[in-house]
Amino acid sequence: MKQHTFETQGTCSQAIEFEIDDEQRVHNVQFIGGCPGNTFGIAKMVEGMKAADVAAKLKGIPCGTKRTSCPDQLATALEQAISK
């Protein structure tokens, strides 16, 4: 598994750490900062899912009046990780 760290922009969380295995599945997602209940819930829900599927579902979700959110930032992070 390959470890990734993504610095978020426009959210309460500062970074997201996660792993992607050889089958492009997401594991061990951890948000640094942010709303603990929401970010922990997101991490549990995406565990073991295909990175591309997670990114497609979470891309574009806003947070209140912000144009992005922790889920949207995770989608961006996953897209970047799988494109490398």
C-alpha cells in the first residue's frame, strides 16, 4: 500500500492522510482537523472502496457557503493519487 498526504484548501481540516492498495482501494483515511464526527464518518464509509468510485461520489460537495468541503477535498486527493 502506498501512503499519501494531501494538504487541503478551503476547509477546516488541514490535511488528509490515506493509503491506496494495488487494487486502487482506499484505506486508513485520516483527516487532520475538521469536524471529528463528520470526518471520522467519511473515513469509515470509504474504507475498502475503489478510489475512483469514492472520488466520483464526493466530488463537488460544498460545505455551507464554501465551494468545497472535506469530502470534496478527499475526492481531489484521490484523483491526484490515482493519476500518478
